[in-house]
Amino acid sequence: MSKIVFCNNNITGIHYSGYTITKVYACGGEVVYEAQRPVPTNPIARYKPNCNSSDWLEIGDDNGDSAVTKTEVDKYVTPSEYSGMCALQFYTGCTEVGIGAFSGAGMVNINSWGYVTTIGASAFTRCNNLETVYYNCGGCPLVVGQRAFANDTSLSAVTLYASTIGKYAFASCTNLKTVNLTATTVETSAFLYCNSLSSLTLSNIETISAGAFQGCPSLTSITIPSSITSIGGYAFSNCTSLTKIEFKGYTPPTVNSHAFEDTNNCPIVIPAGVSKTTWASASGWSSYATRLKYPYEV
């Protein structure tokens, strides 16, 4: 923010100390201008500086790369300049959000992702005003990096169409209540200690890695689709309020013997007509044999 005393409120196209003036405020006898670095020729993202604003500020790159060929958003302005950010949008030319790009920023929602296919490690970590994340562009599944949204304490709802959710991606998002996830792989501890998570929808999931949903005591039921092939150690351990874990597939996935540890000894529901004996003899299932139930038994 730069403060300039000026009498004419109608001036446009002002440049001050190498910056382009993008916004004007009336402040008593002074006029206060919000300044931005020179607007990139081909911006790849934009954001609202605050939720009461109808203006959008453009984002380019900050490391000297040509904006013409740039496809990755990195830190164009400092976290302090992002602190009041409300909404964030990406243009179709953007394919990657860089490592730590918006760490500590103040956005409230992210709801238009264009064709982003990669979210870097810690890209949105410690965004403690962030409430909702929505990404679903159908044919462009993304990779979410390690700790991408970790410790975002206001985040309450996530909808993602992804191939991979990285390690600790949403760990310790303590207000996260709803997750709608279409993903192939959820990596180690991706949703660790999301202790408010109460609604979990999984689609197309093949691998749930160790500790992926460990320590989510607000979950009361889990439905695992037929696409699943493996579940790692402690994947759902300490989900202490579970009343049912239901499998939709007729083929038992490989499961670690500690995958469902401390889950309230709830029934594990398998399709009617599947042999419990055959299921219990599959890899890792022997310790859960007594918990296997048919739908009509629950």
C-alpha cells in the first residue's frame, strides 16, 4: 500500500515508484492508492483483494520467466499482500500451482481451477481463512502435493477430482467436515487428525495408504467403492465413532492388519452372497473375521 496526497480523484493510469496504481480510496483529505507490480502481459490467475471488492488483481510470475510461456503460479506478491485475499481463480493456461505459492494467504474460497493438474507441496498450507475448495474439471485429474492444505484450520468443505492426494495434504485441517473425493490414490496421512470430518465420499479409489484417515473421530460411517485394491496400516485407526464400514466390491482388497484398529469394533459390511470365509482368508483380513457382516445383519 502506498499513500499519496492528491487533490484530483479522477486521475487514472498513475505510476508511482515503478508500480501501477490499481485502486483508489478516499481517506479524509488524502487519497490512498493500492499499488500492484506492473500487470503481466499474459496473467495466469487472479484474485479478489477482499470479499467486499468487485475488483480482481492479476497474478503472473515473480522469477523473471516470460509470462507468455509461464504455466505455473508462484509467489508474485508477498504473503502480506495476499493477507486479505477473498477468492482465487486460475485461467485455462495455468497448469501448476508452485511449491508454497499461497502459503499463509488469506483467501476464503478457491472455486475455479481451470486446467490445473498439479498443486505443489505446501501450496496453500496455513491458509487459516480458507473455508471451501472446489476443483472438478472432469478430464484433468490433478496431483495434490505434500502438505498442500495442511493446517488450514478454517477449511470446512473439499471437493476434488484428482489422481493423487499427497502425504499430509490436508493433515490437521481441524474444521474440515465434508470431503467429496474422486481420486485414485490417497497417500500416507493425507487427512490425518481431521477431527471434525463427518462426511466422506470416496469414488474411484484404488489405494488408501497408511494413516490416510487416521484420527478422524467424527466419522460415523465409511463406504468404500468396488475400485479399491489396497488399504494401508492404520488407514482408519482411531476413527472411534464409526458404526459401519461398508465395502461395495465383491473382491476383498489387500488390507493391513492394523487398518481398522480402534474403530469402535464396528461391523465391516460386505456384499450379500460373498463368502465370509473366503473374504476372511484374503491378505490381512484374518484379524477382522468376526466383524464381517452382510447388509441384512447390520
